Amino acid sequence: MLIHEDRLFPAESCARDLAKALYASIKGLPIVSPHGHTQAAWFARNEPFPDPAMLFVQPDHYVYRMLYSQGIPLEELEIGKPQMNDPRKVWRIFASNYHLFRGTPTRIWLDFAFHQLFSLDRRLSAATADLYYDSISEKLRTPEFLPRALFERFNLEVLATTDSPLDSLTDHQAIRDSSWKARILPTFRPDPVVDPEFAGFAANIAELGQQTSEDTGNWRGYLNALSKARARFRFLGCTATDHGHPTPQTADLSTAEAEALFGRVLAGDADTHQQELFRAQMLTEMARMSLDDGLVMQIHPGSVRNHNLALYQRYGRDIGADIPRPTNYVDALRPLLDRFGNEPNLTIILFTLDESTYSRELAPLAGHYPCLRLGPPWWFHDSPEGMMRFRQQATGTAGFYNTVGFNDDTRAFLSIPARHDVARRVDCAYLAKLVTEHRLAEDEAFEVAHDLTYRLVKKAYRL
Amino acid sequence: MLIHEDRLFPAESCARDLAKALYASIKGLPIVSPHGHTQAAWFARNEPFPDPAMLFVQPDHYVYRMLYSQGIPLEELEIGKPQMNDPRKVWRIFASNYHLFRGTPTRIWLDFAFHQLFSLDRRLSAATADLYYDSISEKLRTPEFLPRALFERFNLEVLATTDSPLDSLTDHQAIRDSSWKARILPTFRPDPVVDPEFAGFAANIAELGQQTSEDTGNWRGYLNALSKARARFRFLGCTATDHGHPTPQTADLSTAEAEALFGRVLAGDADTHQQELFRAQMLTEMARMSLDDGLVMQIHPGSVRNHNLALYQRYGRDIGADIPRPTNYVDALRPLLDRFGNEPNLTIILFTLDESTYSRELAPLAGHYPCLRLGPPWWFHDSPEGMMRFRQQATGTAGFYNTVGFNDDTRAFLSIPARHDVARRVDCAYLAKLVTEHRLAEDEAFEVAHDLTYRLVKKAYRL
Amino acid sequence: MLIHEDRLFPAESCARDLAKALYASIKGLPIVSPHGHTQAAWFARNEPFPDPAMLFVQPDHYVYRMLYSQGIPLEELEIGKPQMNDPRKVWRIFASNYHLFRGTPTRIWLDFAFHQLFSLDRRLSAATADLYYDSISEKLRTPEFLPRALFERFNLEVLATTDSPLDSLTDHQAIRDSSWKARILPTFRPDPVVDPEFAGFAANIAELGQQTSEDTGNWRGYLNALSKARARFRFLGCTATDHGHPTPQTADLSTAEAEALFGRVLAGDADTHQQELFRAQMLTEMARMSLDDGLVMQIHPGSVRNHNLALYQRYGRDIGADIPRPTNYVDALRPLLDRFGNEPNLTIILFTLDESTYSRELAPLAGHYPCLRLGPPWWFHDSPEGMMRFRQQATGTAGFYNTVGFNDDTRAFLSIPARHDVARRVDCAYLAKLVTEHRLAEDEAFEVAHDLTYRLVKKAYRL
């Protein structure tokens, strides 16, 4: 058996029994996935997923990052190629190195998918590589494994994608126009047009102007264009924006200052500090627009993108070499909070890659400001231990009700049920511990388990 | 039952049994409370506490901070008003939102007080709000619930308050002059006269001069005045000072430099850097005076005060919007330690709001310098998990004997027994874990439990 | 009994039973000690160790640091003296204060040595001080307690020392020349000749020139000299370098810039920033040389050395007053990684004194770059809790196979078996937890236990 029915529950029997009971009560709840990186095109087209290597290895930087760290060249894994020459060979390399994932969440997610979706029950290894490859390939060609069928099988109530303001959203429109009534929503991620360091920044802004019939060469036109783009997203069900800035720095410049700064960044004359100031100002502008149109803001700061210069030059963004950096929220968010922090109708969900901020900054901020909520453990921190640390470090000050349920944040569609399953189990384990240590009554634990799994996410993301 | 007799003990039965035995051995020890924010006036006047809302909601920023974070306006809670118009309505709002406190230490403290003091055994909720309000109100009018009666019932051996150098201490004097022989001591907190950013700084210093008949317009007179104020506090039993600076920065300027800097801050001409330098210098001056008069220093750094500008402008200080910031001790303390770090007769107790410093800086510093001791987890970190993290992260390098027992640090008098009870239970749980993992002998655990509860605090605070 | 056979295993019985089984399977493996501070002279000369105080108190800054922190003057402990006047008196002070070590790893290591090596079974205290002193003294005079006999008894397969490039290595040569075939290897630690702040820096470089017949007054000659010194170490079995810089800052200057900078630091004209830049450049130079000669690099950053000025002035370096500081890896390592980060034949082992970097920076870096591996918890963090935190915080992203087994890092030869025993037990406890929570299969746990204890260290250090 690849997975055990009691996985991730505490070993101590009273706590385990209670964790199991809690989990049983929320196991059947639909999955609400308000933040992730799947592709609407999969569901618009509903074509079969390709082979196992293209499905499990190529899109998942958790997977090839680990293989690369142990000296396996990305070329051998055929990363970044639209089609693989020899996917079976790539799969065999992966299978032969599966032991590298021991102790990691990637291993848990993969075993879950192998077992639950593909009914495999021997461990992946060099010896079983071909068995896996053939079994998975065969299943992928069946109707039950088409994207829409899997969406339904996964019991997904909502699935949000992440999209550039320049995206045509035709795939989202196509899903709406189809007879298939699934709730797949875009998320407004304006980094390409608000981050002066984003490749093609000025061209992106020009394109935004064309799309919205606004003169994005000036500050007012640029803001109007963003506002129109947001409206276009909202029309297709979007309820949230997402901001992947290097830091959570915010600013509150006068219109004249902002106008002048915009001119400078657009002309490419801004230095590093001015680029950061522009991003900072744009967070506050986005908050202002959110007060108007109701979109929930997500701030995902703290990653040094493209840390590996050689790989970036060869493969471009998102190739597994983003590394977290210490992040300060208490000073960075102040300009925005001074302006809008007490607005009851604003929701800003904060994420972090710096766990030292959970108890020091994030829980105190979210435990005070009405507009702030804490996003779940993210990226490098979505392991069972990482999730447990989040609850242990944030709950004392922020409680449960300033948190917003789970984000799977994945590019790997097949890992969605596994990731939500892990989050649900860890929350049940945490609650079981509180009850067995007589810090929470049992009836309350059942209610909180339901809240964490379902109600809080729908409320926070306005779904 | 609101509270369980085994609460906060480990679920595993061997460890739980030992934790219970350890706790039984120290449960009856008197409470020594060397740091807190209760008011001497309560005990000087010995008048009944007002209604439940004025007792539990208004003074406790842990409580209204959480309610505010979920969108309940402070106006509805009648925060900051000398008298409430409708305390029952405030209480009902609190009761209806009691679920927000699930998983927080506030919930543990409140349930303890409700159960132990007011014999309530149904959970607080909208349904029980009036029952609670009436039961508590009735009891508060009885002699058993007068401040002095509660002080005795709580088995308080020492209770320290926190006081401005300008405070007349007449309430402390009145207690001394009364026939009631309780040990209630002032603590010398000079922030109003050593922090140039404190509201009314120059006027405070002028008043200090008048009170002490010193010319506080010059450096020497200012130092003399502080020395005299300290003597006045010591005369009423004070054994400690307390310093709530934004950072633990210290300095060791020449007399000429210090004199010039004092002139600048007093004239209001100092910039932010000079204000910080003045606070830094004053920590070293306070250490020097402590070597003379024996007062123990407490340094409580790391809080960004009044983070929420709108609330500060409306309500003033201490309204629940102080947020921790990363804190560096290793460089900041060096000037003071270079001067006095090896003095055997100096005691400086360090606190933190940045848990990442426990193992990295604080335990190594306290595990080396004879003058340094570690204060218990403070403020946002006094949850059961926070206390456990402190022991887990500090003990390896600092041991138990460079720590100083527990501080309740509370404004909520009725929470004192609950807070000490939590600390005692968590320490016993930690010790039980050490014993069941065969890292400490059982007889030693009993001795350490007693030390942590009683002996270390009396020794460190010279009580 | 001072030590229990189940020490450090989880209290819960299923996890404990499995931890015991895992431990039983790796208990008999030889000790590979690739990083430490024992002295080759002990094994070259094979003379009896002196008395208990010279053996256990004087060389172990973990021990006298704690005593000093509680007000015991170093003079009373006769620290820093080549011979003690009254070692029995020093021992009695230590014994009388043995309770200070409760809860610390030092206590575990000492009890292990007392029990396993000296068959003592009553606890050390004032009452047993003389019994201990006499028993240990007597045993130290027997052949079984000579350094080489202990080396064999400890089942040491490899023992690495740490040595200045200026060291003659005559003791290592003498061991090689003897009939005793133990594998004791030097480690190349160039701090005295690459850190401009090291006492005697310029003189050290001059001496390096003499030893290598290179003109170390110029950049090229200096690099040649270092290269020759490395070759001399390799000839005696050295497989690794070690770098104890204040920060992990690296640089990649042009030859002209590096040459000019070298001139400045050699002339003593460099400011603090330039000194740091020189150290930074030298890490990159060392990496370049490692690509040539295959030496594994160890980077041990983050310690503020000689924090206690008065003790440093009196006793010199390494007297127990080094304090960690926050450490940034993500920016600091970038210049070196931009140059060599993707080299498959380079190994750089990163250590930290800042636990907040485990999950934030170190695991993501080691989980991506092929040249990076994570060293075990170091110095203030080698407690059982510290080791457990390392696994809990690093494994999710870096897995097990980007780690390198255990370093004892000790000056106290007799503590080597105890320290490895603790590491093995904690790893088994961690693995047992993974298995009982169904996150790792039992057969895999046995394999990983063996890898962590033996195979990974040999592979990473190229032994």
C-alpha cells in the first residue's frame, strides 16, 4: 500500500482516534481551490493529458528541482521542451531517483495520486518504472482521465487560475460558453504591468492600453486601464487579485509624485529603489480599486526570483530557482494600512516565505487590522510540518478566524486532491491535539474543522 | 466543565502522569508576580470591581484586539470610555463572538476565571451571555470579590506594578500605611523621561526636576533627578526597573557627548537617529545606577508602538496596535556589555518579541554573560506553544538557571492565577517530556519545577 | 544509572519501539568524524590525558561558559592556564554546579562519558566530586585510556582535525609514519591567511610565502601559495577546507580589482567593508581551487567572535564569548553561485547559527543547486531539540539526500561517542515519527538511518 488511511495523524491513540473522527466529518466536503496555477485551456479543450513524464515531471518544479540538486542535468529531464523526445527515459530517471523525495511533501502528493487515481500499489523505483509508465499512459487515454472528468471526480466546487491582465481569457470564456457548468475563475495577477523589473514591462503597458482603449502613457490612463482590466476579469467570475512582489513594501505617494514616478519607470529611467517604490505604490492603488470593485487582494512576497543566473538565461522564469529572503511586514505594510487598514470592506490576504514572521508580525497584524487575513503556508512551507508550524505559531494571536483555509497553489492538476487531503489531515491532527490537551472542546473542534476546510475559504475569497 | 484538571498536559499517558505529579507538587506555591500592569489604586481603595464588561473587555487589549480584527468597531465595545453606557450590550457582543478566541491563550485564561472564580460551567456564548453577566455582576458586589480578598485568595506573595518616575506612588504609600500587609511593589519605568519620542518628553523632564529639586535642564541634574526618583521607588519596596524601548540598542558615550545629546533631545532638535542614540545611552546610564542601588533591569524591546495611526489619533497609546519587529541583540547590547557585562552584581533581564532570537542570540548571551538572564515569553508569545518554544529553544544553551520564572504582565487582575497556572502546567509538561525521554532524572524534575515556579523569580528579582 | 538505554526516543510506545529497532540497526556502525577540533598531537604522542579538570573543564567552552554565566570567575576555574594549580578544586566547583547543565546537551554528553567510559553510576554533585575525580584519574593512567586505545574503542573510522595553512602538520606526519594505522586527517582552514581581521594577518601571509617559496606580496604569488598549501594538506589525506567567516558573503571581482584589494588589505589600509569584500572574494577563489583539487568546502558563518571584550583582552580567542548573528545566504552566496553554482564536481557544505534560515534559505538553496549540501546543526544548535528542528525544517524542501550526516565539531575527544550517539538517536526518533505517521515506509526508514549515519558523510566529504 502506498498510502495508509491513518497517515499524518498523531501516533498517540487518543489523539489519533479523534483526528480520524474529525477527518471523517470533513473528508467529503467539496474542494474549494481559490489560488493555483492550473490552465483553463485544459478544461476548455478537454483533451487527454500526455504521457506520465509530461504530466508529473515537466510541469512540477518541486520534482525536477530536487533531481537537479543531486546533479541530474535538466537536459536529461527534457525540461522546457514543448514535446519530449524520450518521455519514458525521463520517467525512468525520475523513478530511479524516487528515494530522494523521502520525507518531502512531494512524495506524499505523488504516492496519493499514484494510488488513488492510478491504483498503483507498489512503490515507484527503477524496478517499477515501466509498470508505472504503461499503467498511467493507458489510463490517461480513457474518458475517466480527461480534465473535466477529473475535475468532477476531485469534487472541485471552485478552481481559480492565475492570469496576466493581458490574457485574453478566451479559455475561461470557452468554459462559460460550453454546456459544462464548472466554476473555474480567473485571478487578476498584474505583475507584468505593475512591476518595472518584469520582462517587457513597457510593452506590456502599451498592450494594456490597446486592449482597454486607454492612453497608458500617462498615469491616469494607466490606472483607468487597470480598472477596466479588473472589470473584464470580474465579468468572468474573478474575485481576487494576486501580487507576487519581491517585498510587501507599500507606499502612499501624492498623485503628482506617483505620476512622475510612473513616467520614470515607463521610460526605463528608474533605479532599483524607484522600481521598488513603484511596486509599493501600486499595492496601495490596487487596494483602492479593491474598495471599489470588491476584489480580494493576495500578497505573495519574499521570493528572490531567478536566483540561478545560468538557468534563467537558458530557460527563463519559474524554473525552480526562486529562493526566499527575510521579509519585513510591520514597516512595509504601514503606508497602505495607514490609508486603508481600518476599512471594513477590504480584504487583504498575506502570505509569507519567512516563517519567522508568523508569530512576530503576521499573527499580530492579522489579529488587529480588520482588513488583514493570513494565507495558508505557501510553497516551501506547505509540508505537513510547515502547516503544523503555521497553526502552532499563528493561532495564539490570530486565532482560526483570521485565516482563510487552504491554497493548493499548484501547477500539477493531479496533485490538487492530495494537497487538500494533507491540509485537512494536518488541521485535524492539530485540532485533535488541542482537544486531547483539553484546550478546546470536542464539539468546537468539529466546527472549526469544517470552517478551516470550507467556510473560511468561501468567506475570505467572497466565493 | 469549562476547564479540565489535566489541561495542557501531554496526551501520552506516561508523560501525562508525570506532568500531573510535578504539577501537584508546585500547585500550592504562592504566586510571585514581579512584572505586570495592575493598578495599586485597586488595593489602596479596595472598592468593588465594576460590571463584567468593564472588568473583562475594556482593559484587556488581547480581547478587543481580536474582536476588532473581525470587524467589530471599538465604538461598539465602548473602548476608551471612563464609563460604559451599556455594558450589558458590550458583554453580549463579546459573548456572541467568543468562538473567535478558540485556540488562543485568552480563551484559556477567561475560562479559568469564569470557572474558578465565578463557578460558571457552561460555555460563554450568545445564549449564556446574560447568565454570565448577571452571575458575575452579583459576585462582584460581595466582599469575597473585593480586590484585597482576591489578592489573598490568589495566594499572591508579591505583586509588582509598573509606574512612571513621575507617579506620586500615593496608592503604594496608602497600602503601606494601611493595616493590610500585602507586598505590592512599584517598578521604575522611566520611558516617559528617557525616550525623546514619548509624548510630553520635555515637560516630563521639567516635572521630574521639580519633584526632585534638581535642575533637569542639564545632564548632571537630570541624572541626579533620576537617581533620586529611583531612591523614592526603592523606599516603597521597588526592586526593578523596566525599559520598553523600540530596540535594545545601547551606547557608551563620553560625558561631553552625552551632555550635548541631552541638550539636543531636550530642545526637540534631535532627529530619529539621535533620539535612538539617547535611549541607547540611557540604558547604559540605568545599568550604572543599578550597580549603585541594586535595582534589577528589565529590557522589553522590539515593539513598534501605535502602528495603527487612525486608532492612535483617536484613542492614544496602548490600544492594541503594537506590532513586533525583528530585533537584534548581539550588536545592540555590546556597548553596555563592554562596559558592565562582567559585573557580578548587575542583573539584566532580557525579553523579546522576536522568537527567532531565542536560540540564536538570547540563549548564547545569557549562557555566557554573568549579568544577563532571560525573561519568560512575553505578550504575543505567552501562549502554551509560545512557552514551550521558549523552553525548547533556550534551554539547550542557557539551561534553566539563566531564566527567571514567569511574568504575567497583565492589566487584567483576574487573569493572574490563570496565567501562572498555564505557565506552571507548560513547564511541568516540558519537564515530563525530558524525564520520559530519559534526559533528566525524575528527582531533578521536581526540583526544577519548584525553581521555575518560585525560587528563580525571587532570586532574579531580588525579592 | 546515569543514562537509560531508551534515552531520546519518543515516549509513545509504537514510535519508541521502532526508534529502538532503527537505532539497533545502526548502533554498531563506525564513527566517521569529518569535522572537529581534536589535536593530532594526542595521537602522535599517545600520552595519558591529564586529570579530570584538564580533560573535562578546561578545553570545553560549553562547560565553563555556563559556569561563568552564573557568576563563577574564570580564574577560579583556572581557564587558559597551561597547568592547573589545583585541578581538584576546579573539579569540585564544576561538580557543585552540575545542576546548571540540566536540560542541556552538555549534560547528556558528560553523563554518557562518565557512565560508558568510567563506569560511574551516581550523579556528579558536590557529594560525589572526589569519587569522580579519583576514579577518573585512576583510569586515565591505564593503557586502556591512552588516546590511541580510546580511538579504537570509539570505533572511529575517520577523524578530521582543523588546521591552519601554516601548521607544519608534523603530528599528522608522525601518525602516518608510525605503525598505528588510524585514519586521522587534517582540514585546511585558511582563516589566518584569508581574513584581514585575523590577528597577525600580514605576518601570516609572509610566513605562508616562506613556507611555499612564493612571493605572497602579490596576488598571483599569494594564490599560488594557497594552492601549494592545499596540496601539502591533500598529501596527508585532507579532503576538505573550512571557512569560519563572519558572514557567507561571496564576491566575484575581476583579477585587477582583486589584486588591488589584496594590496590594500595586506598593507593594513582596508576598511571594514573592504575586509569583508576580501573574505568574500577568497570564498570564490577557494571554490575555484576546489574545482581543481577536489577539496570539499565547508562554510561556517554567522558568529560574532570575541563578543566579550574584557575576556578577549585577557584570554584571547575562543574563550566562550562568540554569539550568533542573523545570517543571510540568499544574497551573500549569489556571486559564487553565479560563477560555480552549477558545477557538478564542486561540493560546498553550508552550516548556520541562525535556525530561521533552515526552511527559508538553506533548504531551498540546497534543494536546487547541485553543489550545495547542508551541514548538520552546529554549535549552539546541536542539542536534541536543535537536531530535531533541523530535520523538521529542512527535510520538506531539501530531503535527506542533500544533507551530510553528523559533525561532532568538538574539542573534547571523550565527547565524540556521546555526540554521535545523540545524533543517531535523534535521527532514529525522527524517522520513527515519519513511519508511525505513515509518511515513510519502514524499510525505507532503515535505509535512511544507515545513510544518515554513515553513507552520506563518506560521500559528501569524499572519504
